[in-house]
Amino acid sequence: MGNASIGSARRGASAVRGGDGAARRHRARLPKDDAKDAATGDRTGVAPGEGAGAMSGTIPFGELADAWKRDPAFRSEYERQGPAMELAFALAEARRDAAMTQAEVARRMGTSQATVARLESGRVMPSWNSIERFARAVGRRPVVMLRAAE
């Protein structure tokens, strides 16, 4: 009987028969806070009355963005990441205009959906070859344009 007889001797016949003996013994354990949320069905993590509609003293995004842009450290980082983000937005927009999913683009490129997601995230600067493959996959062609520095 091979290993089945050894396993049944240690865990009992039910472990071999049903195959779920270990599953019954080792149930997932949630931290107390998570268990309370799961019990009440609360998936938001925000108490009633604390949502965006109930917030007072919020700063409009435009004012916050203006404040960030006046900060030299923020401006430096924004300018450093700007080109990568512009390229990422252009790739994502081209895919949406083609009415394609990331998985469909990945299939046409011969790569994974995760790779397409990374290209569209702006976290990595793709090679020119990747840009060309992406463009062909969405029915476009890449064009390089140099603008005057601002």
C-alpha cells in the first residue's frame, strides 16, 4: 500500500479516506481585530460616520499639490520621475484606446500580464525594444519627440 498505510497509521483512517484531516486541525486564525471586523461584516476599516463625507478640515487636492510643488525636495523628485510617468501614462492610454486588457497586450507581446503592469506603472524605464513591442501590440508605432526644457 506504500505511503498510504504509513500515513493512516499516524493520522488515522479518516486522514486517508477524506483527505481533510489536516484541514480540520489547522484552521486559519485571525488577529482579534480582524476577527471582530469579519464577524460584523465590516470590510472598510472605517467606523460609521468617519468616511470622506464626514471629514472636516480637509484640504482640496489642488491646494495640496501647489504646496508640494513649492517644496524643493518634492519638486526634485517629481522632475526626476516625470519622464517615466509620462511614458507609463502614454502606454496605458494607448492600451485603453485600443480597448485591450493588459493580458491581451501581454499575449501579443509574448510576455506576462505582470510585465505589462510594470510598464504601465512607471516604476521601470522600459527598453526601446519593449516600447516597440508594446506599440505593435496595441496597433501603434512609437515616436520620439524632444521638447524644450521648461
